[in-house]
Amino acid sequence: MIEDLDVFAVVVEQSSLNQASRLLNLSQPALSRKVAKLEEQLGVALFNRNGKRLELTAIGRLTYTFALEQRQQQLRFLQSLNRYKSEEQTTVTFGASLTTLQTTMPPLVRSFTEKHPYAEVKLITGKTHEIVNDIRDKRADIGIVASSIHESGLVCVPLFDDHLELVVPKAHPLAEKKQPGMQQLQGLPMIMFSKGTWYRKLIDDVFHRYMVMPDLRMEIDSFEAIVRLLPICMAAALLPRSYIGEQLLSSNELVSLHIPELEQTRRTTCLIYNEAADLGTAARQWIADTTAGFKSRKPMIRDANIRVEDNPPVLENEQWPTEHNHNFNVD
């Protein structure tokens, strides 16, 4: 039926069976049979026949609109098919810790899939040393870790520096403090990351350094869960600055407070890969684009929050005529 719909659309656009038959390289009787076959399949008359003159019926105009939509869909499909055939078929395995996976990886993976929509993306998680092992043993192609790695055979590219900040509900007593100090965290009800995570180590170290003992209410691995529980429990949390965006704070009725001593929790998030690995063109191009994007902070990065600009590829569609003179002669 798709072929017959296209033939029907050409007849309408040429305003002449004779001209349409020449364009389609069909005899006029063969063309008439195709139109008649389409009418039989649809169970409606597409034309009113007045001698040699044909006029589109109301359902004929609707069918013509549908035929144009089908033509455009076919064009988009063929364009996508050509891109698929021409693009290198590749599989890229990313590795990241659970915390890095929640904060840094989503926009980076999105930037890769937007540029390489037909590449297969795999993602493995683990602690920093486990991701390093995966990169070294070539179980993963590219790793994102919240630490600088100095190991022979591995390339470590610094992306951005980050540190912890205090986050509390807007109704919290500390919310009005312009710059609270570490001692104000003493006995403070808090939700923390689970032990064994990189962020928990940073938090424990800074509390030990300033001899602060908060009131630990919960230990959770999920950033999202911590954020959602803060207003409910009226508790505080120390979260990485890269995760704290204005939208996240406002939508959860939270505020972020800067404590100068927490700048000592600064760490560098890095991209790592094995220099001996047989990385494909897509993976190497993504490494180059990501590195350049973080260095320039444009267009991929804005301020301290990691955000990839939404610029999905625009598909160029052929513009089809929307109006025709639907009265024509069978000449």
C-alpha cells in the first residue's frame, strides 16, 4: 500500500495522469490500475470522475495528507539508515563509582549517545580502585573517578575540582546563617553517605580534623534519597558542589551553605583510560570533546554544575507542498 500511496500522491501533485505516468515511468493504464487498486484496498473513492476530469473527494484529500506523512516518515527512516550504515559500529564501556555515576556520568553519557546514536553503551560501577583495575585490565574503555590517578600505562585527564557544601532545608535553623562554621555541625542531625564511599571518607576526615561529632540519623548511598529525606527529617547533609544545582535546591526546598573549612575536601574528578587500549574512533573523539569541553567550560560546562547543553541533532526534512489544485484532466 505504501507504494500505491506514493503513486497516488504523485498523481495529485502532477495534476495529470499523463504527466504522472511519465514521471513514474509507467503506462497510463498501469497507473490507473494502481490508483484503482488503492481505492479498492481503502474501500473508498479517492476521485470523482467526470469524463476525463478527476476531482479529489474529501476522503481523497485526507488520503493525500496521509500519503505525504508516510513519505516524510520514509525519508526520515532512510536518512537514519544511511547514518547507521556510514557510522562506525562500536561498543564503549564506561566505568564509574556509584557517587560519580549519579553526579557526573549522566550528562557525559548523554553527550556521547547524542553524537553516536547507534553506538552500544555499557556502564559498570564500582569503587575507585575497582574502576582503575577495570581500565588497566581493559574491561572498561573509559573511567570517570573522583580522584587523580597516577599509574604507569593509564592516562589521567583532570576534568574539574569539587568540594563539599552544607545543604539544609529552608526551614532549618542554620538556613539563615550567612557562613556557618564547622563547630555548628557538632551534634547536628545529619544524613550521610554509607561507609566505604569516597564522599564518606572525605566527610569523616574533615570531622576528625575539626573534632566534630554530628548526630548521624541515616547512612544512604543515593544522592537522590538523601536530598528527598532532608526536608522530611529536618536534617543536614554534606553534598558535592557539582551535584547542587539551583533547580535541585528550589524543587526540594533546600539551601546550600558555604563553610570555608569544607574547601579542604576539594578533590579532582578525572577521566582515565588505558593508553594501550584499542579505543575506537567514537570513543577517542568523545575523550577529546569532553576534555576540551571541561577546559573551556563552554558549551558543555557552566559554573560548578555539570550540564551538557541540549542540542539534539536537527533532522532536515524536505518541505512538501501543502496546497494543490485538485482538479485536473485525464489527458
